[in-house]
Amino acid sequence: MTRAFADPRFVAGLAVFSGITALSPAPVAVRVALAAPLALVLPGWALSLAFLPDSESWLGRLPVSVATSVVLSGITGLALAATPIGLTRFVWAPLLAGVTILGAAVAYSRSPEHDVGRIRLGMPGRPVLAVVAAAALVMVAVSLARTPLSAGHISGYSALWLLPTSAESDSIRIGVTNSELTDTSYRVVLYSEGRAIFQRPLKLSVGGRWSAVIDVSSIPKEHRSFDARLIKKGDPSPPYREATLVLPGSTAPPVTGLWLVPGQVDSGTMRVLVTSAEPKSERFRLELRAGGDAYTVIHPRLQPGETWSRTIDFASVPQGQRLFEARLYHGGAKTPFRQATLAQTAG
């Protein structure tokens, strides 16, 4: 067996086998077991055969090989992590296998029976180099086939969710997944009755996931209605993602809502609805616009959890101006915090 490991062709073959195993869809345990030599032994062993050809003892060659392989694995891993490609097995494994194959080729060329001149002349070394090159091309092809390429006009996304931990639990779970194209910084805020009860800054790598369990036992069951907001760093308004959760027994809505609901066909009417999730009695300013012009202004006062509605007659609005927009303001605020639109046509 020791004679086999002294043959550069055998070492190159092991590198190809380990590299293909690392790229395969085999179970993780199998991939790790069969690909570990590629990261821990083979690159250094091939280089030792190339540059320490006079070492007779494989026991003396092994420590040098392991140390060299570990250093190479670390350097290549850090280098890949610093590039847009990232540290993935689809790039790392072919790179280490390529180093091993290159070292084995140099070792074979420097062996007594195959000097460099004979290889250049295409004598006995040419078939071996052809096999090595073919194996390297196979590994590169497999790597490219398994590596997704970026597409133009495609952007990533992030997911935010709220879930009850169980039917009768006094806690909820909040989570975020980063499926953007780059590492992303966020701020997560959880509201109950308009009051922030939890917030945390996050930085997730591509594909990263975060979750936390929030204790809500101090909130009465009739008020266990929650609104979670995910805010991207540098883009605080509006929230990038929003999720709501209403637990059994809650009578309060998770967020203040605004709706425009069309009436019966040819009725020339619509309903405006507002539901308050504010922590106390609130006087709102509701503006209804038609065709970009102010149509009516209403100032409803709502208690927490109360719903207000009114039927609006728009029969006098010309047909070309029946694009309605409702804007809901907090008191004297100049910026609406809820908006709704409705396009209404005559039957």
C-alpha cells in the first residue's frame, strides 16, 4: 500500500475521487468521511512527492503532508470567503483537488524514469498528463453544473414570520430568513397595541436564519394581537416586511387598518372602514380623494379595537375621476400612516 501512495498517479486518482464525492448529493456523513483526505492529507502529500522526492519513510512524510494540507485548506478557504463567490464546497473541493493533481503531475515529471524533457517531447508522460487534465476538467464541469449562476434583473428577498409556540402557550416565535444576494443588516421590532415590546438588530449572511421565542404572559389574553416589522438598515420607512399574529381570545386587531369597499353595482357608493389598534382612544384624520383632488375629510375617534365605517356616495363624481384614495393620519400628522385605493367604474 505504501508503494501505491508513492505513485503520483494514485494520489491524483484519490484526489479526483474525493473531489467528486464532495460535490455529490451523498449524505453529509459520507461526503465528509470520503472527502476529508482532500482537505487534510492529499494536497500536502502530492506536494511532498514533488518537492521532497528523496524522502524514503512515509511516516516522516505524513506530518509534513498534513501540516501543508491544513495550511492550504485554511488559506484557500479564507481567500474564497473574501470573494463574491464565497466559501462553498463546489469551489473549494475542485480547488484543493487541482492543487493535488498539479503536485502529482510535477512529482511524476520529476521521477527518475520520467524526466521533464521526455514529457515535453510527448513520450511516456503525455498519456498520464492527458488523464490528469481530463480528470481536472471533469471536476471543473461538475462544479460549474452544481453552482447556480446569477441572473440579470433578479433580486433576493427576506422572510419574516410570527407563529404561536403552541395552542395554549404564553409565548410566540418570531423569525427572519435572509435570501438576499448579499449579507444584510436588519432591525426587528415586535408591537403589541402599538407599543414596541421587543426589538433587536440583526446581521444575517446569505441563507442565514434567526428566530427567538418571546414571552407574552404579561399581556392580557384579550390584547394578544401582535405586529412584527422587519426594517432594512439604511431604509427605515416603510417596513421592508410586516407580519401579524392574533392569538385565540384576543379581541384587538394587530394593526390599525383602512379599507375601501365597493358598494352594489350601479349604486354609486362605497364604504370606508377603519379599525383601531392604537393603545388608547385616538382621533384620526381621514382624507378621501377622487382623481387626485380632495373629496371629503372626516375625523373619526376610535377606542382600542373599535371599528368605524361610513357609506360614501360618489354619484356626483365624474366618470373620469373615479379613482379613489383614502389616507389615514394620526391627529395633526402630515404624513399618512395608512392608505387604500379603489378604482370604481359605472356598470
